[in-house]
Amino acid sequence: MWLDIYEEFNELSKEEQLALFEAMKQDLYPVEPEKITKLLNSIRESRFSAGMACVHCGSMSVKRNGKYRSRQRYLCKDCGKTFNDMTNTPFSGSRYPEKWVKYVEMMVEGYTLPKIAKRLKIHISTAFYWRHKILYALETHGFNLLTGIVESDETFFRESMKGSEIAHRKAKKRGEKDEKRGISNQKIAVVVAQDRNGNTIARNAGTGRFKAEETDAVIGGYIHPTALLCTDTATNYKKFAKMKKLQHEPVNERQKQRVKKGIYHIQHVNNFHNRLKKWMERFQGVATKYLDNYLYWFRWLEIGKNLAFEKQVEQMLISACQKSNKTTVNMIRCAEAKKTA
Ligand SMILES: [Zn+2]
């Protein structure tokens, strides 16, 4: 059937052939220029919400300076440097907005790197660096202050010394043991704290004995002094509550005292732990040095999970581009080298 049509294709003029090709391409791989334009406008408005300021020096003395590859460029009259809407964002230097949007869609869906690389026809290392550049950029937004009843509990992940996911996938052979994958028997404590408005912190608190000081280091700065802390009966939390002068309701899970006075419990954080573990399975053991990035990613998805998919994508894209962020591939490489050393 298609061969018949293809035969007739040869009777068309070169121009008609190209027009047909474009029409078929649009049918098969539709691009939505209007959607992209809208998103780019939203990014620009959010990035420059306080006025058009130079992304290099902050000066407001900025003028439009022509277009390069169909994108508006600006020139700073103070430092003399030029920039565009995407300079110093995770997507600077990449020319295909459709790919960024698709990439962020796949992050909202939680795709693994091999799947992303295949779907977007990009190299797996490009997919890797985009992921971490986006996550580092998102993390600059930090955490909200937790107020009211704050549940907190830790869960454990196995330590993994493996390098980036790319190297790991190449090196691993069938039947190789865990030691070769760089997974140790050490456990990493991940502390999750959540208030009843859904504000959530999830952070790597390190290996070894999990003490009040570690708890303080990861969540201490984000708990309002008037908050009421709900935890299990572990002494580290008792000590932590004392240190911070927080009201404290320890719940004894072992004695089946699951809910105190009808409201004090840690079931929301424990459910969060379960969803987190399930979500992490697909990555087959995340390198410990990137654990915080994944925790932030999952937390982001959890907070936005009741929004429509399109809205989640838009928020992630805008938030990743909102602040000027110069995390480059080289910086991620250096961080990797340093942590491995
Ligand atoms: Zn400047």
C-alpha cells in the first residue's frame, strides 16, 4: 500500500515533495509552537519579574540587541556582556526548546536516563547532565518553613559509591556482585519532615549513628519555633526537640499506639517513605552523592501531584530557569571527582 503512494511521490515536483514531507512530519511528530512560545514567555516573565536586569552583573541598564537564531538577545550597557532569556539556566546553549519541554515532561513522569536518551534522541550523558543541572537549579529554591504539627521520621537507603549512572550502566556485567557496583552495607539515613499543609523536607543525613545533631543539621533550620514535633520514641528526636525547645509528642509505634489524641502520628511521613522507596526502585540504586538531588525531585513531584500534568511541567520548567544559575557540566564533573576522591 505505502509503496504505491511512494511511487506517485516521485511524480511530484521537488517543492511538492518537500511540502508533503513537512506535512507528514507535522502529523507524525507534531510540534506545538504556540505552547512553546507561551512557555518561553512565562519563563521570561518569571525570570525578569522585577524588571529586565543583566544576568551577569544585575544592572538594569539593558537594551535589546538583535536576534540570534531567532532568539532575542540583550546587551548590558554596564558590563558590556550579552545574554538571552535562557542564559545561565540549565538549558543555556541548547537550541531546541521542544526538547527541554519534552525533557521536563519526562522528569515529571520520572523516566530513567536510557529511556529519555532514546525518546529524545540525545546522548545518555547529555540526559544525565540535564537532569542534574535541572535538579541543582530547582534546589536553589530550598525548603519552606514547617509550621504547626510537624511529623518527622527517617528511612534508610544503602550507600552507593558508584559513579554517575552512565558509567555504571556501561561497566556492569551480568552476574557481577554488589561490591563491584560500589554498593556498601552502610545505611544512609534520609530524614523526612512534613507539616500538615504538605510542606516537606527530605534530606540525606549521612551514614553512621543518627543523632540529634544530624537531625538538626538537615531539618533544624526549617522548623518554626512554635511547631509541635511528632516523632517515634527514638532518643535523638527527644534530644533534638529539647535543643530546639520544641513541643514534642513522641508516638510509640511498637506499642501499637499509632495515633495519640486523634491527631498526633507520623503516618504521613511513613507513607511518604513508602512512596519514595517505590519511586526510587526504577533507578536501581542511586549514587549516594546524588541522593539529595533525587530526594528533592521526588519531593517536588509529591508537592505538585494534585496539579494537572501540564501545570506540573510548566512549574518545573519555570522554577528551573527562574534564578540565574551557572551550574555547568564542568562543575558537576568536578563535584563528582571531589566526592569520589
Ligand atoms: Zn551586566
